[in-house]
Amino acid sequence: MTHALFSAIPLAIVASTPLLLAVLGELVVERAGMINLGIEGMMLTAAMTAVVTTQLTHSLALGFLGGIAGAALVGALYGLFALRLGADQIVTGTAIVLLAQGLTGFVYRELQQNAIFNQAIPRITFDAVVPLAWIVIPVVLAMLLWRTRFGLRLRACGELPAAVTANGASVAIHRWTALAIESVLTGIAGAYLSLALSSGFAENMVAGRGFIALSIVIFGRWKFKGALLGTAVFGIAAAAQYAMQASGRGLPFHLLLAVPYVITLLILCGIAGRVRAPESLGKT
């Protein structure tokens, strides 16, 4: 069992890469004062648009760009209602998730007999996404948020937006920029999920990763070190799930699938009430 656990850890790290990208994007957005529950829908849309773009262009690079475009489209819709029109962010995000699930499911069923979803997708020969997600992107974002004037203002948007306005800067521009960063990261996450980890697109294939990303941001106390640690914990839980499957102990398959989510829930229960969110988080 122990040997199987350690041998499953590299696989768990790769499998947790889309989750980490979503966590990093949501962390930036929440630091700017927004709660984007629609991240689940952004990843799901990106997964579909990445597959469609790859099949139409026969290019994985363009497929990733298609995934980013799909996530950006959903992110722009969220920004329109939450930032431009001042709608409730929780309600807007929930509606976007339902819209994305229904729309992608409809498109998938309508095109299920089409070659777009039936042809094999070319596999990634050199996987540069994993080191980018676990090393490069966290370092770059940490430098951006904690070592630059832009990052200081962006974090102030989540704490005291009036101070940003008094300094002559625009809260809306900083929040739109944070949403754009999240769209890029979430688009890469959705594309990686469908192009690298799966053999194509399937309905609801994101499987709650967006909501898990929200919980990991809380677990990590809105810091990049905590985000990496929280994602690693989820990855280890996933490795334990793979190890238990390989051990052949006769446990029900669906029960094993729930292991990472149960562990994440227990961790959140343990830190509930002990973290301080940005003061203006979720406020219009």
C-alpha cells in the first residue's frame, strides 16, 4: 500500500495541475475583491473549446489558445454582470456555472456523432504545463502581487477600494485585469484537462474542480504558498485514491473517487473561522 502510494504521487501531481491553475487564477481574483463561482463554468467551456479548436486546426498550440478564448468569453460575461452592472457575485457565478453546464452539454450531444468529438486528439509530446503551473506561474504572480505598484493596488481593491480611488487609480480596471489573468490560467487548465489528461471532451468533465479551487484558496489564506500546499494536499489525497484502487481491497469505486473531496472538506472544517478574508471580498 505504501509503495503504491509513493508511486502514485507523480501521477497525482500531473492530475492536480489543472486544479492548481484554477486555484492561482481564483486567488488573484479574490485578492482583487471578487468571488468568482463561475470558475467551474470557465474551465468546462475551455475544455470544450480547446477540443473543438484542436480538431478544426490540428494544432495543440491553437487548441490551448481556443481554451483560453472560451474561458475569456465566460469571464467577460461574469465581468459584465458582476462588475459593469453590479449584480450579486455569488448569484452571477452560480448562474454562469449552470449556463456553461447546460450549453456545453447541449453542444456535445448535438455534435456527438460529428468527427469533432469522435476523432482521436493528438497527444502532447512535451509536457511543459506541469513545471509552469507548479514553479514559474506562482513565482511570477507572487512577484506581481507583492513586488509591484500594480499588485499593491490590486490587493487594495480587495481590502479598501476607496483608497485605490483616492489614489487616482481605477478599481474597475484592476478587477478586470485580475479577471483576465484568471481567464488565461483557467483556459489553460480546461485545455490541459481535455487535451492532456483526457482523450477528449465529456459532459461535466471538470467534476467540481472549480469549487475545490475556491476551497483551496480559503485553505491557503489567499497566499501562493498556501495555494501550493492546499493543492498538494488534494494531490496526495488523489494519490491515496489511486493507491487504494491499485491495492484491490474490494472497496467500491465511487467511494474511492470521493476520498480527495472528503479530505478537502475535513480540512476546511478544521480551519473554519480561523482565516481572515480580504475585507471587500464579494462587495460591489
